[in-house]
Amino acid sequence: MSNSDETRRFFSYVFIGALALLFIFEWGPGARGCNNAGQIKEVENVATVNGEPIALKDFAREYVQQSENFRRQGVPTEMLKQFGIHKQVLDRMVNTELLAQAAEKRGLSASDDDLARLYNESEMFKKDGKFDHDTFQDWVRNVEGTTEVKFEDKLRRQLAAQRMLQLVESSAVVSDDEVRAKYAKDGNAAKIAFVRFTPTMFAEKVGTPKAAELDAWTRANDKAISDFYDQNKFTYFVPEKVKARQILLKLAPDATAQAKADVKVRAENLRKDLVESKKSFADVATQFSEDLETKSKGGALGYVERLSLAPAFADVLFALKPGEVSAPVETQLGYFIGTIEEKKPSEQKPLDAVKGEIATQLFVKERAKALAKAEAEKALVEVKKGKTLAELFPAEDKAEQGAFNFAQERKPTTKETAEFSSTAESIPSLGASSEAMKAVFARTDAGLVDQLLTVGDALVIVSVTERKAPSDEGFEKDKADLRLQALKGKQFEVREAFLKALKQSGTVVTNDKAVEKVIGSDS
């Protein structure tokens, strides 16, 4: 890749990140445009690396940029936190700082010429085809929100970190034997087409069991029902609930200490009206609460669990007796005042209370599994007669599948995999199955695996569409690519070992509360 291409890519990331930063402060979790607001201050840090801070605003920029990349691939927003995207971003930023510090110790740095080349080659700072200093200044001041000196220092450190990484990776070498060994593993490869038949695809066909039929099944499967209950007991635990009302007086995310004090005084005065003047909580909530969802209902929340409320407010509310009014409680949203009308203690539903529910669930699953098996066996016969999987079960439109598809499969459809080797931990898009891997690589050429395979709760028909075995001819053909792949693998190992050593010899402290202001907390 040319220096010009590297430069354009470098500054495109900076530009996207800057727009992302504006987004996170206006509309992200804890932002001015979002109700679950948390106050974000530029001086806060998400981590310190050997005493050097990683600023919250820099983390916000990087996090939103990465999140947007995943959203464009079809990953639901609510799953980003489950994927640990924030941890990946923070770890990458920590690594960059560690590398920059290591570069400084070894005398590696970016020169004025390096920066000048970046600026002159960046289209972002050009006017009439040439670098324009006024355009550059506007960017630094209005988008980066910093000074030229600080911006240039940031770029120098990033460039130095890149050079440190290149120096570390340059120590990686691979021998001819290692390349040959890699080919022996990766050269034994295949591509397949497959169709899954799962019980969930056929559950609707089972329908609702008749009472007499379900009773007979229940009597015959008492142990299976009891075992299922024991294994899934947590599912039938009902947490403590309270029937409550609330009043909310909002606080702006960037509220000053004086503003907070003023809102707290208002909240305390409302509580006096409720406790001393015996005013109706519903009437006061309707008149003064700033929570739009409950204001018109007199602050009524209905029955709520702890996890549905801000932790600080939940602790106070659940400690009240019916009829009591809480003191004002400060949260990220503002000051809450609450009262409860009834309490429902937590309970573990006994087996007898849920036996019918479990029996129905297991009955439907058993019958659906039988339907799935019958359909799979029927399809396998048709494929053996010469029909293709794609003819019997057309593939979904690839444009609708996306890079990630979290929708539950509703019917059998044909899927095709990319090439995978016999050493892979799982089959792409299908999953881990030693039975399936053994069956696929038992074939020496393309063709049908002539038995149903079990992967998870699915029965699967597999057709090998391409089969590749190691050979001297294949090795000579792929040797250059294999050497490059082996080298990249070795570079990764060397890089990870170097970073691990830097972390073990240094001090990295992360600030989870600061991170939560960007990604949102679980409460």
C-alpha cells in the first residue's frame, strides 16, 4: 500500500471518529439528547497506562466508530455490549499507548517531515489541491477540540506506536518446515452446502395438544418433567415486586452544583407537601413530575422489579413500607421521590404450579423433533435420487442475510460455507460437531454425505461441494501465499507476546464507571 493510501485511510478514521464523538455526546447513552443521561466531562479518563491518561472523549470517538461498523453489518445495537465491543476498543487504545511509551524509551519518534507528509497528502486539509493551513486549523479547533500542538503530539505518538509495532513484527521469521506444516493442516480443506432441520421449525405444525393427550404424556414422562424443572429452576423464580409511584425532577447532564442544589430543594419541598401536608401523591406527581411516561398516571409504575429501576432509587424504594414516602434520591436522570402501595415478596414457583407449562413445552418439542426427523429423512431420500439441496430448499437472498443473521430460522434453507480446513474448530455457519467434521473429511471428493448428521438440536443434510487434499503440486502453487499467512500468524504471536510483557511490567488501571457513561450501564 502506498504512503498516499495510508494517509487517506489514517485521516478518514480520524474524520469518522470525530463525527462519532459528536454523536455520542448528543445522542449516545448518557448524552444530552438521551434520557438515561450521565454527565460526561472532558477531564475524565477511561484508563491510565503507567500514569498516562486515556481521555473519555477519545474512547467515545473510537467506540462509536467501531459500533457503527458493526451496525452496518446488521448487529443489533443491544448486542454490542454482549459482544464486548467496548472492551476491545479500550484494549486497543491501551495497547497503542503502551507501544507509544515503548517507542519513546527506544528513541523511536515521528519527525516533522513525517507529519508534513501526512498533512500534504491528506485530502481533508487541502484547498484547491494544496494543503491549506486555515482548513487544518479549523479542523483541529472545531472537530478535534484541541490545539495544534496537542493534535500534532497525538499524531506523533500514534505514528511512533505504529513504528514500534513494525519493529516488533519484523523480528518474526518462518522456516520452510513451518510453511510445509501449515500446508499439511490447511491444505486438507472443503466447502459444503447444508440444510438444517430443527424442532423450532416445526413447532407450529404440532399445534396445541389436546387435554387428554397431554395428560397421558405427562403421566408417562413425569421424571423428564421433574428433571427439566431442576435444571431450569431459575426460570421459575419470581423476584420481589412493589406496586409503586414516582415523581421525577430532571437534571441536565451538565448540571452545575448550584443547579443540582436547586432541584434537590424543589424535591424536598414536594416531599414536605406529601408527608407533612398529606397531599395526594398521585395529584402531586400529575402536577410536578417531569417523567412523561408516568406523569399523566399520577406517577403510577404498576408492579416493578428492582432491575427495572436505577439502583440507588430501587434500594430506597424497596426498603419502604406501604404508604411511606422516600426522601429525594439522586440518579443520573435527576431526583426521584417514591412511594409504594403494595409489596409482593419473591417466590420460587413450585413444580406443581408449572408442571403443565413444562409438560406442554416438552410435548411440543418432542413432536416437533419427530416432524423434523421425518422431513429430514424424506429430503435425504430425494437428494440421493438426484435432487439438489438448493432445488428442494432454496437459499435465502444473500442481500437479506447480512454479515450477521440473528433471526431464528423458520424453515429449512440451503446454506453454503466458505472453505475450511480439517483442523478448524467448527464448520462456518453450522457450528462445532466432531461427527460432521469426520463425515465431511471422510470424503475424498465432492458429493453427498449419505447420512443425517446431528449438530446441536438440528438434523443436517450435508453435501460436499469442493474437496481439496494436500499434494506437492498444491504446495508449490500455494507456497508463497502460505508463507505470507504463516508469517502473519508468527507476527501476531510476537506482537501479542510483546504487548503481554508490556502490560505485566507496567501498570494499567481502567475506569469502568467512565466507560459506562459512553456505553450505558445495565441498570
